[in-house]
Amino acid sequence: MTQRNGDFHTSNQSAAYFTYNKEYARNCAGPGGTIIRQDVPREMLRQGYKFDDVPDDDWYHFVENNRKNEKAVGRMLRVQKKEIIEGPIADVHNKTLQRPPPIPKEKFKPARRGDEYVQQVVFKGQALNDLTRLSARPTF
């Protein structure tokens, strides 16, 4: 769990991020780290917002707003308020995104494994509380 701003949340919220990609999760956990497998009912995921599997302009702007700890604009403001959001991972440090706009898209470096973009799911607010009531299993 993190309180620092991330791809899909600002710093005024606690959030937990998960990925479907075991290889990416192992890299994030590091040597000797523990990976938590969390089963989530599909109905719960359907309540959230899902970006396209391939990053688009909405995704780039949304990640930029969140990483800069800013409010999203337009329809993305409604997405920012969602408690479950799914989409590609931006494999970039927050400092890279602190430059004055516009920030070139190539700075975002969406995480890839082979030909596919690595996907993530964030849980925040009540969805995060609900998630803690579900069973999780450590995976080594």
C-alpha cells in the first residue's frame, strides 16, 4: 500500500496497486521480496474504470496529472474519483514528470513485456477497504 501519488491516484489517498504480470511483480518485489496474490471478484472490477490496453492520450494525461499530484480535467476528473482503475503501467520516476508541460510521451515509458503493455489495477477508498476483507495469499 502507498500514500505517495502514483499512476492512478494522488497523494491525498491511500492506494494499493496490483499487476497481472508475475514477472513484473517479481522485479518490483526484488530479491527475497514477497508477492501477494489477490483474488478479486469480477463484479468488483466492473465497478471501476478500464483504460485501453495500449496507452492513449487520455492515459498519458491522466498519469501526468496524478504523478504531478494535480486534478484531472474533463471526463478524466470523473475517472480520477473512481475507486478501481485498470490500465497500463507508466515505468517512470515522478521526478521525470515534474518538468514544465508538455512532457514528451516518450518520457512515460509504459512498461512492456514482449509485445504487450503490462497492466495494473489500483484500489483506493472504499474499494481498498473491501479488498482487505478478501483473502490474499503470499507467493514466493
